[in-house]
Amino acid sequence: MKITQCDKRNLTMLTDLYQLTMINGYYQCGLSDRIAVFDLFYRGNGGYSYAVAAGLEQAVEYINNLHFSEEDLGYLRSLGIFPENFLNKLRNFRFTGDIKAVPEGTVIFPYEPILTVKAPIFEAQLIETALLTIINHQTLIATTAARLCACTNAQILEFGLRRAQGADAGVYGARAAYIGGCRSTSNVLAGQMFDIAVKGTHSHSWVMTFPTELEAFEKYAEIYPDVCLLLVDTYDTLKSGVPNAIKVFDKLKAAGHKPIGIRLDSGDLAYLSREARKMLDAAGHSDCLIFASNDIDENVLLALNSQDAKIDVYGIGTKLITSFSNASLGGVYKLCAIEENGALTAKIKVSDSPEKTTNPGVKKIVRIYRKGMAAADLMCLEEEQIDLSSPLTIFHPEQTYKRMTFTDYTVKELMVPVFEKGRQVYKLPSLREIGEYHDAAKAEFFPEYKRVVNTQYYKVDLSERLWNLKTELLRQAHDVG
């Protein structure tokens, strides 16, 4: 059963103060109804070369529940910086704009819009912070999960609640990890809320509570005969843990039950798993699985693979739920167009740091396929159409001599309408459907684009019209400077 009570919180006040001071400024200057377009994307500099979009469902729920309560208005009044006419404006606040986004589970790349907001600037500005914290966090964890899954053919379970940076991070991190490929969790609340399979076994304290390890195993098997998974490293993995587990498994099988397997949580996992596999097989338990945990990350997974570890399932906690190898997605929310004289005018942010210079205008993302596999992405202006009957030439946005022409190809637009005029028009898929969508989307990419070491650069180019627009706006900015 799925529950959503925790998702229905009013998070309107989940914002930075400067969003409120800005929208008050727009209001006092008579600019609050001006239509603006913002892109939410991640830069990727120093971070992930690709990402897995996640968090859209919670973003939709946030937008649908936007409103200022009297308690909220009272608190803002107490700050002494907002006039009553502004507080009265907030009293009737509702989102009335449009939102497009890539579906959750989509593989995306730096600078591609994950989500685009088109709304009066009074509304579009306010929602920046909440959208970033929702999308950034879940996309980060989904991406970390996908990278871990790319390192091994074994299953990976999400076991991070106790190490998560707060309860919400644990719950929504488990959801995001599911999207990225970790289809089970130890987190019972996440299992209840999102219908994720919950998994787990006993701890070392269970074994230490009984006079002997064997008695601890026997009692656990007696209580859970059909889901018996035994932790075998409390004392000595190979001399007592595995032999005692085998004794218990023999009794279970004799009684008509099927034990699940053993879990290793310390030591040389490659060596111990190989030896444990031999012992289990020799005892007639070749169908028992070997689970492993213990601060596992991408590097450990690759190393264990290279050492022929016999591990069927990994339980990963800290390094997954905290995205230990990459602390932040680096997502940003940037103005790309604003209404001037009744029409949208493209805007660009220019920086001495090239990665901080934005792509202007209202855009869409087109994924180009060749023989069913993703070959490149093209960021286009919203109104552009691609003629599939003609060759399509793309070029690197900086090293423009690097070009590629497609003659036999198909394309797919990645972004879908989510809100139109403040009304939700997108039917939210179930988490199971999102996971299936991600699996299919990931399969469209060759392995070299998904590996975590020496990842191959995937082409993300600008259409000629968008490139020309960006070049012209950069020239104008330089002339003004």
C-alpha cells in the first residue's frame, strides 16, 4: 500500500529569504506579472558526466500545494521587512504558469534543462529554491545508484537510512535509489510510502545476545524459516560463521524450507566470498546467495569484480545515501527569457568562468538515435522542427570544427508538459513504472557512456539557431561591457 501523507506538507516557506525580497521588489516595481522563463539544469563541472533525473513527483506535489497560511504571513510580518500590500498579495498566491520537464528516470547531461518554468516572475522566482532542493537531491542519489549499478552485475540494495543526512534524505534517497536501479531498501517507511520491496537480516547484536553463534542462527531460522539470511562474520567467518550457517541450512532444507543465504560485513570480501561459495556449494547449498556490505563504493565494486568475488547482492548504505563521492549535483535555476514589450526576449548570463555562461532562450532537448541507440543530444529553440527526411549536421558548441552528419536517424523530444496555466496535465507514473522507464532509457546508451572510469564524452550540442543566438548575445554583452 502506498501512502502519501508525508508528501502533502505545505512547503511554500521552504525558500531562501532573497526569493521573497526579490518578488516583493518585483511587486513594488510593478513587474510581478511579467512572464519569465527559467531553466533548471546541472553544470557537471567536476561532478557527474551524466545524471538520472528524479524528484519530479515531489516537485509536482510542492507546486500543487503552494499557498501561504496565516501563520506563514504572521511570521513574515514579524521580520519587519515586508509591507502589508505584499503580504496581502501572498495571501492569494497560487502557481498559474507552465512547467515542462524530463520524466523521472531519464538519462540527462550537463546544461540540459531538467525542468523549465514559464510563469509570471513573481511566481517563477519564488519556487526556485524548493525546486532545486527537491530535484538536486533526488537526481544526485538516483545518479549515484545508477553509477553503482553500472559497476557490477550483482543486485544492489539501498541500506542507508541510519547514515542519511536526516529523515527526509533517508526516505526520498531510498526513492531516488530505486529509480537509479537499487530496487530494494532497508527503509520501512520508504517501503510503505513508495511500495519498494524491503529487505534485511539480523545484526551482530543478535548473535552476541545468545550463548553461541549456532544457537543464535538456529533461533533466527526458527522464527524466519522462509527468509533466513544469516550474518556470518561476528566471530570468525570461515571457521565458525559459514559452518554454523550450513548446519542451520541443512535443517531448514530437511524441513522443506529454502534458506536465502549468508551476509558478509567485514574482512577481505573477495577472498571470503570465494571461500564461502566453495563451502556452501560443497554442502549442497549452491542456491544460497552471498550478500556483502561494508562501506562499498564504485571503486570497491570494480576491485571486487576484478578479483572474481562471488557476491550476488550488495547492501550499500553510506556511500549511496550520502553520495559520498560527489557531495552535490550542482543544479542551478537560471533565467533564459523574459517578457519585454509583449514578447519573450532571450537572456544570457555571462561569466568569466565559461561553465557559468548560460544558454539563452526557451529551449527543448532532442535526443538523436541511430539504429535504436542514443547517438547525441541537441538543444534547440522551442519552435525549431527537425526534418527527418533531410540530413542533420551537429557541431561541438566550442570546437565548431568537430561535426557529425546523420542521414539515417530518429529523434525524440525529452521534455513533457507537466503544468499548463497552473493546472497539472501530467499523469504521475508509479515508482515501478519510473524504474522500468529508467531501465529502458539506460539501455539506449552504449556502455562507454555509462561506465564510471574513463567515461566516454557523449555529444550534447546546440542547434545552429541556438548557437547563433548565444553568439550574438555574447557579442552584445561584450560590447556593452
